[in-house]
Amino acid sequence: MGKATQNLKKEHETILFVLKILDKMIQETHIDGSEKRRYRHELVEFLKTFADKCHHGKEETHLFKALEEKGVRKEGGPIGVMLGEHDQGRRDILQMTFALIAADVESFNEAAARYRDLLTAHIDKENNVLFAIADQVLDEAQQAALYDKFQEHEETVIGHGVHERLHEQVKTWAQAYGVSDEHAPVE
Ligand SMILES: [Fe+2]
Ligand SMILES: [Fe+2]
């Protein structure tokens, strides 16, 4: 696997781990205590910052563009499908945000369950189809160049300090919801 696709795949593992926590969260039909409320706010912030701005940002701004240049189709092809799913995810995150403001647990859980299913299937398609295409059409030097752009994107979008804070938050939620943190790889 190339350097750039490997980086994205590693982020997928982090996102999948957070989805496991989200899955536990939405089994609660009411929220007791201010901590649990705060964890939901923090987790939505994580999805906005890490999953969307950082991860989907790397894919949309850099990977998909590089693949298009190699002739991988956007409209009616795999890139178009991936972009459509990123947009659906943004709508779900928006619903979760509004639901938190309105303290509407039911609406939050509904959007969160949809997001969990969407992203799980999305990541599976990227890992097994899109990244396989990327590894075929991009050579080692192009993967390395993409990886450098990813690093730059990461610094610009979230920065090192925020990354550290997210890592700590993921560990705290994992403990609170009883999800084993052995695979909590935010780096
Ligand atoms: Fe994606
Ligand atoms: Fe992805």
C-alpha cells in the first residue's frame, strides 16, 4: 500500500473506533449527567474537525484530484459516489448539531445511527475499492508527494495541539462508554 493511502487508512481506523463509541452513546434514550452531554458535543466536534475537515479534506482537496488527473471518473464514477457520501455525512452532522442545541435526544440518535452506517460502508468502499485503484495508478513518488500535502493540510486544518487534545478526548469517551481503547490510534 502507498504512503498516502496508508495514512488515510490509518485515519479510517481512528474514525471507526470513534463510531464504536458513538454506537454506545446512541443506545442511551436519555442523557443523565452533564458529562454525558459534554461527550456528545465533543464527539460531534471530533467528527467535524477530524473526520470531515481533516480526513475528508485530504481526500477531496488532494487524493480525488490526483486520481481525476489519472483518468478516474468523477461524475458517475467512484469519486462522485464518495463526494456524495461526504455531503450526506455533513447533513447528518448538522442534524446532530441542531439536535444537541435543542436537547432532542431522539433526533440526535437518529442522525447518529445514519451517520454510523453511512461512514462504515463508505470507509469499506474506500479501503477496498478506491485505495486499490489509487495504489494502481499512483507511483511511489506521487504517493510521497501526496503524503507531504496531507501533512501540510493537517497542520493548517487542525494543528498539533488540537490533535493531542482529540487523542485525550477519545480515550476519555472510550473509558466512559466501556470501549476498549487498544485500537484508538489518533496520532
Ligand atoms: Fe471519504
Ligand atoms: Fe476516507
